[in-house]
Amino acid sequence: MDETWSVSELNRYVRQALEQDYRLQGVRVTGEISGFRTYPSGHWYFTLKDAGAQVNCVMWRGRAEAQRSRYLPREGEAVEAQGSVTLYEVRGQYQLDVTWLQPIGEGELYREFLRLKGKLESEGLFAPERKRPLPLQPRSIGIVTSPAGAALRDILNILRRRFPLAHVILSPTLVQGAEAPPQIVAALAALARHKPDVIILARGGGALEDLWAFNDERVARAIAAARAPVISGIGHETDFTIADFVADVRAPTPSAAAELVTAISVEDLRAEVDLLAARLAESLLEMTQYKRLTLAERQAQLKGLSPQAQLRNARQRAENLAARAATAMLHRLALERERWQGWRLALNEVSPLAVLERGYAIVNRPTGAIVRRVKDVKPGDPLRVRVSEGEFGVKVE
């Protein structure tokens, strides 16, 4: 006897058949991530593909939140996914319900990451109560990163723009490779002698193995032992390392770390000084008006009641009050002038001319470009050397 099914019945039957096949449950599939996207609901949707085919995938919110702390897939990345095959009845579309993801060949690294994360967390190194707040106006900022990386240039550009009054101390280190962890530890220790108010630990983005130096137990314990608050700016927003969990504050990028360190900029300070000056002027005006009213009242009382001596005394008191008000105003203005002079001197300390006064020089090519490395010149090149008193020409030998 022929049986007619509705579309809903057919799709439901196929879904149940797929989910009852034990070979399609807990299956592992390798492929390349394509079309990765997240939704406000917290679910992840993407496609796994190879040279010949593709399969739609979904990871529901609960699993996605747990997965995010371990690894966030990127477009075009080769991964291994585990999940169960099912069918989305509404569209009649079969898909892989993913339970976890990992980059191909990085399984051991992730297991080591989770092992160390669990160990340090049990010791309390991630505890919120041990996190220290960042200073609002740091006088000195320590930076631990590679001197040749783009991360350092980004950080310095932001610090110069937002808060040039701060003294910047670079403690250089490797940020990748087997030799990087002990160098990072040594760089953090070296900064302790300078006693910075805050430390930025940073490097640019990269693959898991590129960032692995920041998943080292020695680095984690050095961060925890640092005397100053440490802000980590490692990789991109989706990258998480052990250093991020131990640091007092995690920034999504090196540039964001510099922004957080300079929460109050020079422009903010200038605005505050302008506001204080306006309040001072308003207070002086109110005091002067009050004294004038008082003097007018006294003069009215003296017109028919006091002799000439009392009138002279009242005038003298009024003059004294006016003089005191003028002295107070001059004193306050002198204090503000001293504050601005201190800021001017601090700005002069970080200017290029101040650096030249200390014996340094700036070497330029004929085009005006600054010579930064030896490989920028060759024998016979004419150069211009600028020192504090002027400049002169040289030739490379």
C-alpha cells in the first residue's frame, strides 16, 4: 500500500534516521573553515569544505562559549571538528552539530594550554581579588616587547599622542620561539629596577605556536610577581593566552593596551586646568562684588552716624580687603603658572631636541629619510648628521 508523507514528516523521518546511525554520532571531520559567523543568540554557523565538497556546521551557544576560551576559528583555517550529523527540518538541510573544534596539528598544544591554565587557576593566579587597578596618570610606563615589532610602534605613537608627559622605558625581548620565555622573564625583572608605575606586555597577532611564549609557566609567574600592574596586549581580540589570565588587565590588542594606560590624556588635563581657572575667576568676581556691597553698606551707615575718623577706618579696611583679594588672585595665578612650567619642562624632556642635547644625533639621507639601520646605507652614500648645535655632512665608508 502506497503511503503519502508531508514534507515535515519526511524531514523528521530523515533526521531521526541520521541521528540513530551510531556511525554519524561523534564523528570527526577535517576541512577548511568558510563563512564563519556568529549571531546575537551566541550560536556559531560556518561551513567545512575541501577540494570536492562542503558541509554546513552549527555550534550552539553553550558549546561556543566554552570553545571561545580555548580557540576561535578563523576564515580559511584547517580544523578538525567533532560532532553529530543531523538535519535541520525547516530547510531540509543536513548539517554537522559540532561539539568542539581544534586546528589541525595543534591538539597537543591545546591540551598543554588547558593543563597549565587549570594548574595556575587552582593556585589563585587568576583570582579577581589579586588584580590591581591601573594608575590614572602614570609618570613612567614600562614596555616589554620586541623592539623590531609593529606592536611597539603602535604603542609609542599612541603614548606620544595621548600622554607625552610619561617617561617610557623599553625592556626589549624576543616574543616568539623557544628562547622567548626566559627573555620575557628577564625583561620583566629588568624593569623592576626602574620602578615603572605600570607595565605593558605586548606582541602582535599570530598563530597559536607564534603566541606560545605567552603560555609559558615561567612567564605567567613573572607577571604575577611584578611589582607594578601589568596590562597584556597580546595578539588580536580573539587570541587568549595564559599571560592574559594572569595580567591585572587584558587588552584586546597592543594599541588598546596603550589607550587603557593613558585613560586621562594631556587634552583631558588641559581641559581640567581651564575649568579650574574659570572657577577661580568666578570666585574672585563673586568675592569682589561681595566686598563692594559691604563697603557700600558701611558707607551708607557712616553718612549720618560716624565721624570722619570712622569713615577713614572703613575705607582703610576696604582697601585692605581689596589688596588681600588681589594678592590671593596673584598667588593662585602663580601656582597655575608653576604647574604649566612643570608640564613645559616635562614635554621638553621628551622632545627630539632634548635628546640631541644629551649627545645623540640624527642621520638623514639626502632625501630627508632617517637612517635607522645599517642596511639602509652603503659605502659612498652622502649623509647629513644633525647634532644639538647644527648639522654637517658625512660620507659612508
